[in-house]
Amino acid sequence: MHCPLCGSIDTGKVGTEQYYCWNCLHEFAMQGQEGFTAYYVDEEGTLVSLNELAQDGQAVEENLLG
């Protein structure tokens, strides 16, 4: 299984259709042939969707820019 984020083959299966990439240190879940959801694993082991991080970053950026 190749990591959809960095392309590495250094991945391991952690659940049903869920994988962890040892190269970029992200977890991802496959959804069909071409879809996936990527997660950041925080210091407590909680999965945080990269989509949520991007949205939070966008909100912070919008507040800074006015």
C-alpha cells in the first residue's frame, strides 16, 4: 500500500482500510479506489483530520487578515 500523501511504501495496516505511514507519520483511511481521509496523530494519540486542521488554519488566517 502506497501512502496517498507522500507516496512511500513504508506503511502498515492498523485497522479495516486504515493505514499508518512511517515516512510522513500520518494515518489514512481508504475510501474506495481513489478516495482517502488523512489524519494527524497528536501527542495524546488522538486522530485529527487534516481537513479539520486546514479549516482551522484558514479560519485563523481569515481572522488575522481581517
